[in-house]
Amino acid sequence: MITFHETVDIAERLADFLKSASELDTALKDATEDLAGFLSMMKFSHEKGFKDADEALQYIDNVLIPQLLGIRDSLEAGTEAHLKRLNTASDLAERLKVRLQMLRDGAASDLLG
């Protein structure tokens, strides 16, 4: 059975879940900025003129790898929950679509009881 109240409830929940899109956009922009900074660090490593391979490896181990791991962790933390909410929104939208198609196709009497 489908009611107008249930349809409105799904639409409201869907709108709430879709707010994650803008939050996800912000997280991705932050990650893009972080990656630009990482690129600068990589360029610096080419221009620095390390004395030997050990010094270059030390820079990689102490600077580049921690920075890259931080970007990865930040990206994961900033996107995971929002992606879950968007997946939930997709599921809700699909259920709403099916219900509305059934109403459109004349199955309203079956749904309304």
C-alpha cells in the first residue's frame, strides 16, 4: 500500500541524502588542493639536487610518503559517509520511481488497497 504521506516522506529523505553531494564536492576539492601541494613537493624533489640516493630516499620516506598517506586518509574520511548516503538516495529514488510508475500505469488500486 502506498500513501501520499509515504511518498512525501521518501521525497524528504531523498532530498536530505542528496545534500551529501555538495559535501562530497567540498571533500573532493580539498583533496584536489592537497594533491596540488603534493605535486609541488614532488617537483621540489626533482629540483633539490640531493647529495646521494640515501638523502633522496630519506625525503621520500619522511616527507612524500606521509603526505600521500595523509591525502589518502583525508579523502577516505571525507567521502566515505557521503558516498554511502548517495547510494542510499539512489535506492530510495528507485523505490519511489517504481511506486510512481505503478500509480501512473493504473495499478493505484492495487497499491492503495
